[in-house]
Amino acid sequence: MKLKCKFVIMEIDEGFIAVPVGETDNGFRGVLQLNETAKDICEGLSSGLTKEQIVEKFLKEYEGVDLKTASNAVDRVVIELEKKGLVE
């Protein structure tokens, strides 16, 4: 699974936005408002990591996060990206 287009991610105020660069297959022309977790997930998908690899990365980077919490966070973001037609 990977993102269908490239995004430029910018930090704004207390979060992040992702702006698509170039054309997307589904004509998506919006911006995505992201928290830090969603930003990390999008960056992982952009770099070719699988959902499982992103979950593993969260378990290593975030002290006290358990497998279920990390997995649910990744699933929620991926579902939202799928709804927008942004992953393949």
C-alpha cells in the first residue's frame, strides 16, 4: 500500500497540512489536515513502508504505545485516505 500521489507536508499552527503535488488519479484537489500521528503515517506510506512497518516504527518511537493502539491509529488514517482515493 502506498499513496497515489506525492504530498508536501507543512507545519501550521498546532498541526500539519498535506498538499498534493501534481495530478492525482481521482482528481483530488484538496489539502489534508493532519495531526502528528497522521503526518508520520503519510510519510511512512510515501516512503514505501507497509502498515505493519509503520506500526512497528510507532512501537519503537513512542514509549508506552501498545500494539492495539498503534495498529488502530494506522488503520483509522489509512481508512480516511482510502475514502479519498489516495492510496493504492
